Amino acid sequence: VAVMYFAGFTFNAMTLLGLLLLIGIVVDDAIVVLENIYRQMEMGAEDPVEAARKGSRQVVFAVLAATMTLVSIFAPVIFMEGIIGSFFMSFAVVVTFGVLVSLFISLSLTPALSARFLSHNERHGAIFRWIESGFSALDRNYRRLIAASLQRRKRVIAVAFLAVLSSGWFFSQVDKGFMPEEDEGRFMIAVKAPLGYGIDY
């Protein structure tokens, strides 16, 4: 929001779309760091500060790579010219700077808060245990899926390859346009009279 203020942007459809996208990115980066810090505690790290330091250090390059990938996608949009460049510049600026702020927060504030508040031995209520059992079931099914995929590597690669090739056909069939069509609840009629006739005609 501070970048928007100094750049002279307003809250509009494009900047709000960028901010909504950033919510997921900020949470995603923080969860990667937080999960690894929690894993260090599960592995027996006694000192929360040491667990936070070690856990964040292990994933710093993964978070950095994910962030730089997003920056390399959105930053060039800032330098686009023409109508499309003017239209998307505010979106690209908000997302690019927001992603960089997300990187800073996930590698500074998240470890600091984890070292201060995160605990492995807390007792949880029934709702937490119910949600945790659901995630455990998802984890078990995911492990089975991975094991089955690794046993049938050639088939999985073939299906993935066909899916990538088919995307070209789907791309050619989908209509294309600058903005999505929408019903504005109006219609326009243009009438052109012959040259030389007045308004009464």
C-alpha cells in the first residue's frame, strides 16, 4: 500500500487484484518457513531460537527461488509499452514489490515470531485434532499416489506429455480478447444521414 501511495496509484480493479494475489503468496512463503521450523522442533531441537535459525536457513534458497521466479514473471510487465502496458503497470508494480516484501517477512518476521511463540508440546482441543486427522488422511493418500506414480513412471510421463501437447489445441480453440466480455445492460444504435440533410430530417 505504501508503494501504491508513493507511485500515485489508486485502489482499483487492477491494484486490488494484485493485493488479493499477494495474500496467498505471503501466506505460502511464511508456511514454508514455519513448517520447517516446526519440523526442527519435532526432530528434537530444544531451543526455539536455534530451531528457528536452523529451520529458516534450510529453506532460504527454496523461498528465494520461488520469489525470484514470480519477480521475473511480473517485473517485465512494468516496462511494457502501449495501452496494455499502461493498463497492467499498477498491477505489476504492486505484485512485484509485494512479493519482495513477502520474501523479507518470511525470512525475518516469521522466524522471529516462531522463536517467540511456536511450541511443539502444546495441548490441543477436539477441533484441532479433528482437522489434524483430516490432514493426516490427505498425507497418507498423497504418499500412496506418489508411490503408485513412481512405480508407473513411463505411463505418468506419457500422460503428462500428452496433456502438455493437448494444451496447444485448447489454446487455439479458446476465444481471445483484451478484456472479458460483459453484459453492460445497454445497446447502441448509430444512424448516419446523407450529407447535406439537417437535424429535422
